[in-house]
Amino acid sequence: MPVHQNWEDDKQKKKQSYMSLYNYVMGALWLCVGLLFLLNKPLNIDWIKSDPVIDTIFGLVGVAYGAFRLYRASNKKDSFR
């Protein structure tokens, strides 16, 4: 195997590793933000002042998208190949 091809393979593996880490971090971030919006009233978080319906909608969307990102990261399905 030529050195150039080996270097390209290492570069591709590193990119896949970073994308997997990125998907885990973004999934956890979206999940936390969604939970924050869903639980801001029961936890008495006063610095979020918005309509409860908007909080619920955004919270559900955030939790769903975060769960999707974590699922995609765990199954290693990258669309960047």
C-alpha cells in the first residue's frame, strides 16, 4: 500500500471519528435543550419567559431531534461518506 493511500485512509478514519463525536455531542445538547424547555416551569426557571405552548412544542422537537442524533451516532450511519 502506498504511503499516500495509507495517509488518506487515516484521514478518512479520523474524519469519521470526529463526525461520530460531533453527532453524540449535538444529540446530547439538543436533548438537554429540549428537556430544559419542557421542564422550565416545574423547575421554576424564571429566565425563560415565553408561551407555555411554544415551550412544549420546542421542547418536544428538541428531544426528538436529540434522540435522532444520538441514534444516528450510535448506528454509525454517516451521510458524509
